[in-house]
Amino acid sequence: MAESGQWWTAPTQSESGRLIMVTGRGDVKKFIDNPRFNIRVTVTWRYEGDSMGMPDTPTSELMQQAQDCLEAAFTKDPVAVMTGIYTGDDERNWVFYTLSLNIFGRKINEALAELPLLPLEISAENDPEWNEYKEMSEAKINID
């Protein structure tokens, strides 16, 4: 992950009461302040979890490889910023804010090209107020 202090992790619950580990990024002010970063993209990976809804070790390791590739790609070319990671209840969600869906799509394909085909679903919506990020950040407040 990024340098210590930039990311935080907190437990929360899904609507069904299962554990969700929320990992959020803290150093996003320059992106929030840039009105062009107004599109929220969620990349979802559904998996068959254990009894707690968490991924098995091989799935978790492949998810980490994918995440490392994504972080490297968007650090090199910051057209998007990863702001949150949700793991649990049989899925992992990576949340990004981007300035272009076309460029984001091209970059994510380039970033993951060396990995096997992954079961990813991608959704996007306008979120110029960064509402999802603000809501996620409330989980951190609950642990401070």
C-alpha cells in the first residue's frame, strides 16, 4: 500500500450483518480540490468467501496483485485515485475518483494485462461532492 499514515483500516458491517474491512486513503485533498475528479468508479470482484465472507488465501493474493498493479498504474499516470477498498460479504470493491471514464478504462486494462482474466464488474457515477468518500471516512471517525 501507500506510505504509512496515508491509509487507514476500520471494521464495519454489511446490511446483512457480516464483517466488512474498510481501508480508506487519507491523502486525497489535492484530488478533492480538483473539480475534474468528479466521477466515482467502483471496481467489484465477487468471490465465494469463507463462513465470514472473506476471500481464501489464493484469491486474496491475486486481489493484492491486482491492487498493486492498479496503484502503480495510477501513481505513474494520476488520471484516477484509489480512495477506498472494501473487503467482505463475498466481494471486494475498489473505489476510485477519475477525470475520464475512457482513460480510466484504458489504464485499468493496461494495468491488469499481465494477470489472468479477472471477474471484475465496473460501475461509475458522477460524485462531484465526493459523497462516497465522505461517508467512508465516517468509519475512520468511529475508530479514532
